[in-house]
Amino acid sequence: MAVLEFIGSLVLLAGALFLFLGGLGLYRMPDTYNRIQAGTKATTLGTLLLLLGAALMVPGWAVKLLLIMLFLMYTNPLSSQVLARAAHRAGVPLTAKTKHDALAQDAGDLT
Amino acid sequence: MSRSLEPLKLFLTLLVIWLLLNGSVALGTLAVGVVVAGAIAVLFRESLSVLSGHKFTAEALVASLLYVGYFLKELVKANLQMAAIVLSPRLPVEPAIVATRVRLTHPVARLLLANSITLTPGTLSVEMKGDTLYVHWVVAKGTDVETATREIVAGFERYLEKMYD
């Protein structure tokens, strides 16, 4: 029991670390799109690890936590994609480092 | 898999989620689940569920398992790569929005592809038009369609093609 709780704590800690890196990414990245990138990946894995840690500490919750993980994996990237698309449609500028924007070139074809 | 089985898949998906949420298969719980899932499956038989279009052949099921494994591996890789970029003082990003060609036709397969791309190393699905998926790439290895398709789409498409119609 204590072993599971110990491993669970470590997994929780790893999750918190990824969430912190996600926050740092939000602060450091140069434009909206890169911030969304940093935010999405880190929050997804970070939250999955938090839930996994909780499941290890309280095995009775495991099934429900697994369901939450599944919903999260479906909805998290979806909302990021919608945010990115809305930003691009609204003309939010890309950072000057951007090498190429295929979407702007083809924008005439998109209605 | 024929169209007539689609409502059955929706029914089973809903029922399994209901049973997992309740954590029991007591008669009352099961009965409520069957009635409600049945009503939803009948009323929304035209709508899509996660398994719509899934082939359910042995090959498709093996591909599904391999896909989940590949996805989790890519998710961890994505985070380590993102951590390396964020922690690097130089912030080595070379962003670009690139176009990729998608061969998948089923909407659920495309949803899974776009979601997977968003969660994997340095890529974010932005827009889809016809067979072209526009992807924002933090460290772009190339801006032409062929390179982008090979680097971003091909890995997942390999499995998804076998899983969905």
C-alpha cells in the first residue's frame, strides 16, 4: 500500500512539473500559436499524470479517473485546434521568426 | 462494417461508459443504462461516435493497440521536446504553418488524426480544408507539402488507415 502511495506521489510530482513547464512555455513563447503548442502538450500530459498519480494512491477511483483521462485526451487538443484556427482567422500575427505560412497563401481558396 | 451496425456501436459505447462511471453492474443500474443508451442510439442514429467507421477486424484491432502505444510514446516525446525548448535560454523555435495531404476519408479517423497531431512533437492542427490539413510546426524541418506530410501525418495515418473505413 505504502509503495503504491509512494509511486503515486512521484507521478503526481512529475505531473506538476510538466504543468509548471507548460506555464513557463506560455510565458516564454513568442506568439499565440507557439503558446497554444506549449500549453496543450504540457497540460495534457501533466493532467494525465496527476490523474494517474491519484489512481495509484486511491485504486478505488481508478476506473473513473481513466474515463476522465479519455475525455481529456479527446477534448484538450480539440479546443486548442479551435483556438488556433480562430486566432488565424481573426488575423492574429505570427512571430517574425515564422518561416512559412501555407494557410495565409491558400487563404483565398478558403471561404 | 455495414452502416446498419453504427447505432449498435453508439449504444455499446454509451452503455460501457455508463457502467464504468457507476462502477457496478447491478440490475437497476444496467436497466437504466440499457434504456437510456438505447433511446439515445435510436434518436441520434445518424450521429458519429468514437467507434463509427471502425472496421472491427482482427487487423484493425491490432492496429488500434499499436496506435495507442505509438500515441503515448509520441505524447511523452512531445513533452520532453517542449521542455527542452522552453528551458533553453536561446528559445530555439523556427515556426511555420505547413500544408499536409491527408488520405483518410472517414470523419472520425480525421478527428483522431488532427487530435493526435496536436498532442505530438511540436505540431498543432490549425485548419482543415478538403484533403489539406494545415499544421503549425514549432521547429519546421521543411515547408513543402511532401516533407510535412511524411514527418507529421504518415506515422499516425499508417495505423488509422487500417482502423477506419
